[in-house]
Amino acid sequence: MNLPNKLTIIRIVLTPVFLFLFTASFVPHHYLLALIVFAVASLTDFADGKIARKHNLITNFGKIADPIADKILTTTVLLCFMQMNLCSIWVILIVLAREFTVSAIRITAASQGSVIPANIFGKIKTASQMAFSVLLLALIMFADEGAFTVPHLETISAVLMWIIAVLTAVSGVIYIKDSAKVIDFSK
């Protein structure tokens, strides 16, 4: 297994570690630790793609597993935000509907001998999910540590989450449109 694929696996493994730390209120500084784990996991997404492209280590496994690892990580953090009333269930629905639809398209393409890699719009969607999540995790951590109060955290979160929802929907529509060029949907 090459390094980019190992980084993808690490991202998957770090997700339950993040979830544990986020929810483990008995652990001192648990939001800070969760933020660190989430940031490291997010950085593996940037690193695995960069390394794979630079050293020509792109594999079919990576094309499939990398977006799945992203989905696991980003959905987990959104569910954590929803638990804190910082993310609407509608945002979660939009994100999950897009992710399941794109996964179904990828599986269909694979069954027809094609692999559809992530496009730039999907990458922008994932990068924004990760960046906005890091920002919200930092705000939650600072508020929890008593460093400062975060006025209007719910409003800030709502705006960021709806930006994510719009980017997610747009990237999904573009992916579906582009897949029509590769997949025979009549089979």
C-alpha cells in the first residue's frame, strides 16, 4: 500500500478518535484535542492527493477510498455540530443525499469499467467543509475553555453550514451532469 493510501486509511481511523474526544466531556480540554485530531485528519486529505499526484501514485483504491474517507470525517463533524444545535438537520440531509448519490454513481461507473475521480467542485466542497469545521471547532473550544465568549455562535454556524449545503448541492449537480458522459444509465 502506498503512502497516499495509508494517509487515507489514517483519516478513517482518526474519525472515531475525533468523535470520542469531541463527546468525552470528562477528558480535560476535549474540544481542543478533538480540534487537533480533526485538523490532522483534514491535513491528510490535502497531503494524500498532493503526494499521489506529485509521485504518480494515483490508484483506483485511492480514487474510491479518498472521497469515502472525506465523507466519513466530514459527516461525523457535522453530526457533532447538529448534536450541539449548530447544524440544521436539513444541511445534513443535503450533504448525505449528495454523498450517497455520488457514491451510487461511482459504483455504477465502476461496474461499467470506469472510475470517476473527484472533480474540482467536490474538492472545493470538501475543503470548505473541513475549513469551516476547523473554525467552528476552534470557536467551540475557545468558548468552552472560557478564553472568550462567542456571540452569535449559532448564527455564525448557520451561515457556514448553509454555505456548505449550497456548495455540496452545486458540486453534486455538476457531478451528476458530468457522469452522464461516462455512464450508461440504461444498463
